Amino acid sequence: MSTSGIQGELLEITVVGCNNLKETRWVSNQNPYVCLEYASTKHRTNTAKKGGIKPTFQEKFVFNLIEGLREFSVVVWCSNTLSYDNLIGDGKVQLKKVLSEGYDDSSWSIQDDRRRTVGEVRLIMHYANFKKPVESHAPSPPPYAGVQAPLVPPCSAPPCHHHHHHQPAANHPNYQPSSAYPPPSAYPPQNPHCYPPGFYPPPPYPPP
């Protein structure tokens, strides 16, 4: 998703601890602490007294995000009481995952001034106002564009009624054999309303 529009939003960072730090003191265990730098804002953890190469902090800090700035620096120092603090190493932390997913629990390597890896810092980052991506719905397919059959108008003729008469089987008690076809009385057709047919050829006119 897009991570635009983060100006002024809050980012929570918990410094969990460090692993495999380079030992900078030979006489006694070193006293590490961690600094976070984002633009002009800086936060520092407490010093882990005799934390050695695997100090634990569990300290939370809050940053105001800046539009266009997607990384910050992490620096690990060793505290000295009689001299200046010693730089153990530093590195860059990317914000892409935490801004897109709202959460990131990762370890980030640090390097010394010769860019050799001298340990790692575990950070838990939480961005509460991240916006989930909007689910895209695929457009529905267009309606079928094939050639449609022409519409046939309904028939205006009256419905036909077929009467089926079932002839009983030959072994049925009511079975009667059908008469010969055609029946003698049915042909030619007799219509009482028709004038009787005359003789052909007709007789001469006038009659004798």
C-alpha cells in the first residue's frame, strides 16, 4: 500500500537489546547503551551496567514521523566513567515494513568505522495508524454479446385439443374389434344441408 500521509503520525520503537556486540573494554565488562536518531530527534536508553556483549534494555520511545523520511539511525556506545564513551557501531533502520504492515520485530546489524559488522540491535516498531490496502474487486464480465435469436411472436390460433381414445387390449373383457376402415356409412360424406347432386352430363334444355 502507499505510505504517503505520515507527516506527524506517531511511531513507537522499543529497544529490546543487543546481541554479539564487539567487546571494547579488556579489563572489565563494557557498559553499552543505544541511541536512536530520526532527523533532529534523538532518544537514548539507560546504560546497561556490565551488559557486555548481550545487554538488555526493554525501553520504549515515540517519534513523530516526517513525510519522505523512511529510515533512522541506531548507534551503540560503551559508557566510560574516566574517559570519553567508545563507539561500538551504528546502522540504518528501514521503516518500509512497519509503515505498510503496522508492525516490525527485527534485528538490525551495526558496523564499526571500518564498516565491519560488530553486532546487532533488536527493535520492535509499532505504527498504529497504518492503513490497510483496499481490496480490489475484479469487474464483472460483460454480458454475452453473441447473436440473439429473433423473437417469435406467439401463435394466434386457438389451442388444439387432442382426444386420445385408448382401445382396450384383446384379452380385456370389454374388447370389441374395430370395424373395417373406412366405415361404409362414412364415405362419401353426407351433408344434409347440401343440395343433392344432379346428373352429369345434364339433360338438354329445354326439356322435350
